[in-house]
Amino acid sequence: MTTIRQRKGGKVPEEDEDQPSEEKNMNSEGKILSDHTGGKLWNILSLTVGGIVAIFLGLLTSVYVATLHENDLWFSNIKEVEREISFRTECGLYYSYYKQMIQAASIQQGLHGLVYDNKTESVRTINILERMNVYQEVFLSILYRILPIQQYLEPVYFYIYTLFGLQAVYVIALYVTSWLLSGTWLSGLLAACWYITNRIDTTRVEFTIPLRENWALPFFAVQIAAITYLFRSHLQPAQERLTLLAVFVATFLFSLTWQFNQFMMLIQALALFILDCFDILPTAKVTWLYIIQISGLLLVCALQFFNSMILGSLLISFNASILIARTIQKNLKKGSLLNRLGKLILHALLVSSLTLLVNRFIKKILNLESDEHIFKFLKAKFGFGATRDFDASLYLCEEAFGLLPLNTFSRLSDTLLFYVYIFVLFPMTVTAVIVALRNLSCSNQALEKMEECTVSLKPDAAYNLIHTVLFGCLALSTMRMKYLWTSHMCVFASFGLCSTEVWRLILKCAHLYTSQRTQVIKYLIPIITLLYILYKFWPGIMDELLELREFYDPDTVELMNWIKSNTPNTAVFAGSMQLLAGVKLCTGRTLTNHPHYEDKHLRERTKQIYQIYAKRSPEDVYRILRSFSTDYVILEDSICYERRHSRGCRLRDLLDIANGHIMDGLGENEPDLKPSLYPRFCEEIKKNLPSYTIHFTRVFQNKTFHVYKLAKHK
């Protein structure tokens, strides 16, 4: 088991009423020119100061998370094998391809090894660039090889510093989005401070560095900032084209770096669809965003050697269906309120039906089943029937895929973030509903009248509102996705607290509105909030930075060293997905299975390998393992005698249920489950009975791991 232990060792100035009469009678043209020049200089100064603050906070965040990582692991002092072990589960798998490219004799040989990989899955050659989103590792490894930095910077530091540097991009993008929405960089400052003080709930980069989301979310934040700017009114054609290009580049990079991009962008497309239906967003710009999403995903598909999972994504089917439905249904935005509501319902049904038909047709043509486990999981999660499916149950039993814990809101409330978020969300949601109904009601009016109806909710604010609502629902249902919501929560709450429109609405409802009072409040309340955050959390942050620990996992280190010293380079290892990712990274040995679960063949293979923790005969387990050319199998006591999960969610329970066997321990069982004819393999093999030793010989053991070598019978 890995443990962390303590180390041993602005406003324009008001005109002065007492000015001389000569100044009061200045030429009007000169006064306008003077005011214009003064306003322009003030804008330049504000932009400069705000930009400097944004860059400073971004760099500060990068240094902060890098320092926490160093302090937690003493990364600079531990051995290379310990550094690599610290990249747990799939993180280690992804980093192994960066290491593989660095150690290759040439870039060409490194790429060839990825395209024709036969070490990630035994007895099978796979294309890593097609199956996994590892272009970022390829790019970084090539960059490291061609830059003259090898003498000054180790490959692992070049890798982790790049990820920590992306945190600067992330924070700057959040800052800019809030600034664009509110019109003041004070809002961006507040958003960045909330992101940092709520670090536990906004990022996990310091302890899961190579995770795909840590690459992707900074680009997603940049995309949101660009979309926010795109929906501003009165953009010049050149500005609009450049913004669309920025959206495309950010969308492409987001899609390239994370396999779950299609599901996130599907929610984004749904947000655009809803707002477009209610005339809150300009249709032309929304259409461009649909096209950008499709084209970005198709470009990634081409780079991933036409990955069928991308072609069969719901996003492509949904966006294509919207564009088709528009050509079928004309005059959607004309008619009375009831008439338009009827058209919208019909339009939504048409788009939904077309999406399902197009998606099913594509999957039928491509014979696509790579993502079926996700839909099985969703079906079981939302109560559409219980499941005994092993893959879906693995997800259902993981805390990360459960509901968002209530203590999350307690932590977010400590920084006032959650309170402010709800304070801003409620009036804006009410405003959005009113604006939507008004837009539907004045559909037959002149264009000027339509614009008058939508003036109370700007398109950029409306988009961010529906974005935060939909991703909030995703986070509430699936804890692992909370990082998509909490970071945007910082943006949305800070925008509302510094927004003239929000405060005007609230003060008008309270019959307290004056222009001067609104201006005072929109600056005073954020400043008080910042001072509160600084006063309450600065000492804790300083204490956290002074707390020094170190990486400590002697059992895994001993295992990896033994494998490197006592097994041939061509040896094939079987075991848990999480451990085998580390085996590949630390030793370079061939695996039978791994944690990248988006492949049906691999899921079936993993279920078979996991029979080592089920109630199966030694002959069955031996036959299964040898079918994948296994030479060694690693058994973990933490899985065999697992206590982390409750009964019914332990890995051995999931295997028993899938095999039709009664589970261990006290408790109920399904009536059709039967007792197994054999004891649990991982327990019985340790007794060294003849029926086991004929097939398996123990060659290594410590407090955590037991390694058995398989006999090679003719």
C-alpha cells in the first residue's frame, strides 16, 4: 500500500463643479475628443493591469500545485522507480508511452512502436495512437528530443512541468471568461482566488498528473472563453472570424487530449440547442459552433486512424440531426406563443428521433460496440433496471462514479463560493425563463422589437448560465465530473457578484435601485469577499506549503525491482488493471490487460483475467491465463481480501455474481445464484496444494503481492 509519511530528515472621474467658467464653455467638439481620449487611455490601462494580474495568478497557481506535488512526495529526492510508481493506474499507462518515445532509438522507431504495439496487450498488436489519446505524450517527447534541454532537465520534469504550466492556461482562461462577462477584471481576480482556495474540488492535477482531464480541461476553458467572446454583440467580421478560429483550435485540442470529449461537447451542444430554440442566441453563430464541433471531432478521428468510437459518437449524430431538422422544418421562429411552443416540441422530437436513427445506423454499419459499457452503466445508474453486467457494475461500485457527496457543498460554502453561486443563479434563471417566454411571444414583431425583448439577458451570459446548469446536473449525478462544474462555478459566481445587470435586477426587485448604488455595490461586495478569503485561507495555504511528506510504498518498489531483475524482457504479466499499468511503466514487460477500458475486446479479456479472484478451479484459471500467453500472474491481498467496498461491490463479489455464484459473507443473495464447486482461487493457491503447484509456482512474495510463474505444459 502507498502511504504518505512525514519526512525524516474603473470609473471615469467626475467633473469638478468649481471649474472656471472658461473651461465650462469649452468647445463641445474638444470636450468630446478629450473624453474619448481619456476613456481610451483608461481602457488601455485597465486592460494592461488586468492582463498582468491574470498572468501573475496563472503562474502563481502553477507554482502552487507544483510545490504541493513536491512537498507531498519529495519528488526531487526519490528514486526513478518511485517517481514512476507515483503515477497510479491509467496515469502510469499514459506516461509509459512518453517514456517509450523518449527511449526509442529515433522518433520514427518510437512512432512505429506505438502504431504496431504488441506489449500493451499480449498476443495482440494494437495501434496505440488509434486506441488512446496520447498525442500529447508524442508531441512532448519529440519536443524534448529536439530541444537542447536534456542536460538541464530530466524527461519526467519536462512532462510534469508542462502539466503544471497548463494550469496557468486554465486559470487565465477562467479569469478572462469572468472578465468578459462582467466587464471588470476584478471579477477575474475573484474567480481565480476561488479556484485556488477550492483546489480540492476544482482540480486534482497535483496527484494525478498524466490524467487525460488535466490535459483537456485547460483547452475546454479556453474554448468557453472564446465562445463567451463570440456571443458579444457588434463584433467586427475579422474579430468574429478570429474568434471562430480560436474556438476551433481549442475544441480540436480538447477533443484530441481526452477520450470523453464527445460526451462533454454533447452537453455543450444541448445547451446551444436549448438557447437557440428560445431565440436567446444568434442562430448563425450557433450553427458555426455545431459545425466546429463536428469538424474538430472528425479531424481527431482522422488523426486517430479513423477511430470508430468517434464516428459513432452521439455528438456527431446530434449535431447532424439538428442541421437536417432545420432544413425540414421551416419558419420555426414565427407564429403565436402556443404555435411556436408546438413547433418547438415537434422540433425537439424530430431531432431526438433523427439522432437515435443516425447513431444506430452508424453503429450498425461500423459494427461498433466500444462504448456499450457506458450506456449499460447509465441505464443501471438512473434506475432503468438492475444489471449483473460486470463492466457496468465496476463503474457503479466506484465512488468516483457515484453521486456528488454532500460534504462538497460544505467545503464550497466555507469560501462563500456556493452561497454566492446560488445567489447569482436564482435571479439569472428567473430572468432566462422570462426572456425565453418574451422571445416566443414577440416572434412576429419587427427585428428591433425582438432585440428589445432579449436585451435583459445577454447571449454570453445566457450561454454560461445554461452551461453551468447542465454541467451542474452532470456533477451532481457523477462525482468524477465535478471538476467540469466547480471551475465554471468560480467563473459564474464571480461574474454575478461583479455584474451591473445582476445587481440592477436585484436592487430593482428590492426597490433600492440607483445607478450610483449599483456601481458602489458591484465593486464593494467583491472586494469584501476577496478580503474575507484572504484573511481566512491565506494562513492555511502557507501552512500547507510548509507541510513536508514523502512517497512511501516499499512493497510495490520491491515488486518492480524484482520483476526487472528476475524476469526476461519478453515475459507476459497478468494481474489487476491498475497494477499492470505500473508494471509496464517501471519494467517494460508485456501485459495481458490495462486500465484503458474503451474497447470491448479488452473488457472481455479483463473479465477473464480477473477469474484469479473468483471461485474457479486451478485448471480453468491456468487455461485462461495461458490463452493470453501469460508467464507470471500477480495476486494482490488488497483485492483478494478487500474491505474497501461493501458486500456486493467488492471485486470478488462482482465476479461471483457474473459467474452465477453465491457471494461470501453474511447477507442476502439473488435466488438464482448457486454455491461454487471450487474455493476462491486467490486464497486457495497460497496453500500450495498439488492441484495448484502443478500449474503455478510461487516465485516472489511480500506483505502485499504474490507472484506465481505458470508452468509451460506441452
